[in-house]
Amino acid sequence: MTRFFKYLLAISVVTGSFAQAQSGRSNRAVATITASATVVGNVDLIVMKDMDYELSSLSPADLTVNPQNDSRAGQMKIIGSPNSLVRVTFERQSILRHESGGSQLYFAYNLSGGPDLIQRESILLTQNNQIRLSDQGVYYLWVGGRLSGIENIVPGNYYMELSIELEYIL
Amino acid sequence: MHIMSRRGWVLALTLLTASPVVAQRINFGIYTTSQGLSATVSGNLNFNAKQPIIASNSNTSVTITLNDDACQWIEITGDATRDITITITPDPYLTIGAGGPGNQIPFTCQFAYSNLGSTLSAAKGVAVQIPGGFTSITLPMLRRTSGVPAPPPTPAHGGYTPPSIKAYLFLYGTLGPVGNVSAGYYTGTVNVSVQY
């Protein structure tokens, strides 16, 4: 009987070694890849300050607002995805209509812009400009321009609208 | 009685000897593996790497192709003499939050394999693309390029280490169309199983 159990022990040791050899090699591997995308919402435009064009005289200096350094310039802020490219499109010419509807003036826009809120460092934009938003996803615009058609001007308030189209460049 | 006592000790020794050798080895980390077959992931399949701005409601799709830098891969290391079966299980959508309408974007995953024993840079150029709709393939770890089939592989035996080789699985795909969904970071997973 003692000899029998010695054989049993030997068999068990051999079986254990075999099992170790099998378990040491994996027949299967599993991996996972993550797919991701960051989706941005619409790019927004906020009016920070309307253009203040109060005319005290009809001198050429009064008729022109330089967007790069005139305190009367309007101010807007673009908010979007950080560091993204945005196309800025706007109509260069606009009509100012008298509040009574009878008289009108003409206005030629000039826009300047920059990623920082420093007007004097802004650069002039053309009608179809590509701009890059800052690390914080913002860009500032200053709105100026020049009045014309003042020969038959009627005193009073005049209004106009400026349409600016913003579009991500994909 | 003395003999019975010795039998008891022998049986106990047998169990103690056998128990450790059936233990499992579990590795946590990006190396999902073991000594026989391993799979290493290159990185995330990032659709912004192909198109930086993915705008909501743009109704556009973004496609990463095999040749794009954004294409990712899995390096499979295993026995050069054996076949492997690869099964991929991708999520049908990339989601944000709990997902559902307005919080998910359709995702289609495609894959290609390269099993010529090439380096990674060369493997991409000779990769075989799998048509859409397939989620499982079986292929040799090392494809024979010419000649007659090799003799059967050497059986495993003591002291013998079978030759190891690397094969590559490339993953790419399409995201979209991007409908009117919430802005934010969308994710999904592609589970890949490789076995002999």
C-alpha cells in the first residue's frame, strides 16, 4: 500500500506540471479601444456695446469711426470652440433710416478684431475673413465705419442693422 | 493504524503540490495578455484628430480611413504557426451621458489586418481591409506568401518555445451624420477579442 501511494504522489506531481505548462500560455487576449469625438455647439455672437454715432457736426472727423481706436466704436464678442477657425462674413454697406422713415443715410462698415479685449491691437477685417478664436474660445470685434449721403440730412435718430455671419471652418 | 496515518499525509501533500499550479494569472493594464497571445492598443480613435471642429446639427459625417494618421491599431503577438480568430464588437453609437436621442451619434467601425510579419510602418501598406458588416475573421498569425504549405507546427513540449510573431489589426470608421445633438465629449468602445 505504501508503494501505491508513492506512485499516486508521482502521478500527481506530473499532472500538476502539465497543468502549469497549459495555464502559462493564454489562448485568448481581449483589448478595448475607445472611440471619441468632441462636438461643439453653435458659435455665438454677443453685442457688448452699440456703436454710438452722435453727430455734433458734419466734419469728416465726425463722420468716420475708426474701429481700431475710436471710443464710439461698437463692440461684440464671439464665443465658440477654443482655437477654432471661424469665417466672418458681413455686408460692407448698410442704410440708416430715419425714425420717421423719410430720410436715409449710407454707412460703410469697417470691422476690426482680435483675440484680446484690447482695441488698439485689433486688426482690420475684410468682408470674408478667417479668424482664430483664442484658447478660451473668444474673439472680439469692434465696429466702425463712415457715414455718407449727408447732403440732405434731416435731424433725428437713424437706425440700421448690421448682419454678421459666423461659420466654423471645418 | 500507523500505515493509515502515513496514507493521510501523502494525500495531503499531493493536494498541496497540485493546488498552486492551477492558479490564474491576471494582469491589469493596457497589456491584456499573457505569455501565449497578447494584444496591445495604440490609442483612442479620436474623430477630432481627423476633423478638429465637429459641429452639432451640421448633418455631416467624419470618416477616418485606413490611411489616416487618426487610424488606430492593435498589435497582436502570438505563435507564428497558429491561426487566430478576431472578433470585434463596436458600440453602434458614441454617446454622452446616458445616451438616447439628442445624446448619441451613429458610429460605424471598420477594420483591416496585416499578417505578413511586417513592421508596423510597413504593415499598414499591405493591410487587408474587411468589408463592412463583418465582425469576425480567422487568419494565420503569419501569412505564407509563396510555396507549398508548411508542415504541421511542432507540438508543444518541454523546453521548446514556438516562434513568436506580430500581426496588426487596424481600426477606423465613420462618425455621423451629426444631427441636432448636445455639445460635449462623446465616447464609445470597440471590444476586440483574439483567440487561437
